Amino acid sequence: MKKNSLIGMMLLFFATTMVLSFTIHPEQDSDWKAPESAKQLTNPTENDEESLSIGKSIYVKHCRSCHGKTGLGDGTKAAELDTPSGDFTTEEFHAQTDGEIFWKTTEGRDDMPTFKKKVPDDEDRWLIVNYIRTFKEE
């Protein structure tokens, strides 16, 4: 009787774990869509040499470890993540508005942290957007 009870508890634990893992980590291949309101946001910063330099320094500090030196998603921590790091060189990525990229950077999801606290200044997050726009497919 004790053996059946233990097996039942193990099955219940396994089933609960599976349900929670699908709830907490939904299908990662699905598109990550920003809300319509984010698409309409306008980047208030200049896209010039100075802004790119500042954006690069913030990127190096907060983003490169996952997204990589050239934005391919191949940073030193990328292999440790449950979700793939985004590739900033793709056509699909560049088809997004600055507002969408800013919103995703600000809000985060799954392994991608919110940058509201890490980079609390909105202007600095916009400068990251400017910098990652420089990554292109080769």
C-alpha cells in the first residue's frame, strides 16, 4: 500500500511540474509581440556618433554577455539560458519599430530580464536601441 501511495505522489509531482513548466515557460518559438501602443513609440534620441558610443557602452555592460559582441545571440552566457538569445542581425529583427525594441528591452520576458531597474533611464534604453540597430546580417 505504501508503495502505491509513493508512486501516486511521484506521478502527481511529475504532472504538476510539467504543467507548471509549460505555464511558466510557454513555447519559446512563438513570436514575442509588443503591444500596438509600443509600436507607435518614437525614439526621442539622436542617432549619431555620440549616442551610438553611449549605447555601445551600455550594451557591453548589460547585453553582450547573452546577445554577443555582434548581436548574434552567441554571448558567453547564451548557452546557459532556457530561451534563445535574440539575434539582432536578422531582417525580422530590423523589421520591428524602435518602439517595439524599446518595449521589449524595458519589459523583458523569461530569461530576458526587465531593464527598468538595470537601466532605469529611458534615454539610455533608447540609446541601446540605436546601437543594436547597427548589427546587420553579413
